[in-house]
Amino acid sequence: MSYNYTTLNGKKIRLKKSDLQLSLLTWLREERDLTGVKNGCGIGVCGACTVLLDQKPVRSCILKAEKIIDKEVLTIEGLSGKEGKLHPLQQSFIDAGAIQCGFCTPGMVLTAHALLLQNPSPTREEIRKALAGNLCRCTGYQQIIDAVEMGSRYYRKKGERK
């Protein structure tokens, strides 16, 4: 019998046959208890369900779990450090006042993380463009852009490549 595996937040996980036709969002929330990923619109428009698949942002609400076989999935829970210590990018969102209700924040942070892995020195316009698919109803986007700029210092300093 062959099994299907994925790497979820750095750990190899076996997918059950019954998992494969679930949306990635449903699988993460209901089967893996990773509730940082949010169900905003259910049609891939708002970005609240964003996770990284092989370091690229994807909408987990419209992606079947079968698409993660032999790939790496990163959720907001996997971005945090040991013992739940916030990643510097997460901390920059707090420091810049880029969080109010927090519903969009995991998707915003993961989208920004993907951008900064590719480009640790983005312009404000590049940040705006990268985050264009992530909607926020609360903060406006200035603080979010400020947070990504602030967080980018860490990527330049550390040369982080996760």
C-alpha cells in the first residue's frame, strides 16, 4: 500500500485517503487543529486562508489537500519559533500597530514572509503589490506596509531562507 505524505510546519505528515478531497483549509483546521488559517470568503478572494506551499502563498480554501502531496506547507503556527516565540515578522506587525481584529493577520504575515524570502529589500510599492490579494477591514494598509518594511530588516540581517 502506498501512502501520501506532506511536510507540514517542518514535520512529515501522512495524509489519509479521506483527507485528499478536503480543501486544504478544512484539512488544516479540522484534521490538524491549526486554526491560525481563517475561512474568510471561501472562494479564494480575501486571503485570510493564505498558507505557503513550497514557500509560495496559496489560498487554502480553494486548494484540495491532494495538491500538497510531497510538498511543504507552512502555516502561521509553523512560522513561530521554539516554545511559541514570535517570529520577528510577527513581532513587527505588533510593533507597527498592524493588527486590530487579527483575522487577516496570519495570511498577511505569510504573504509578507514569502515576499521577504525572495526580496529582503522590497520597496513600499512592491510590498503593496505582494499584499494586494490580502484584504483587511480594520487597520488600513499603511501600518501593514510599515510592519513589512520593519520586518524586512530581519531578513536582510539574517539572510533567512526557510
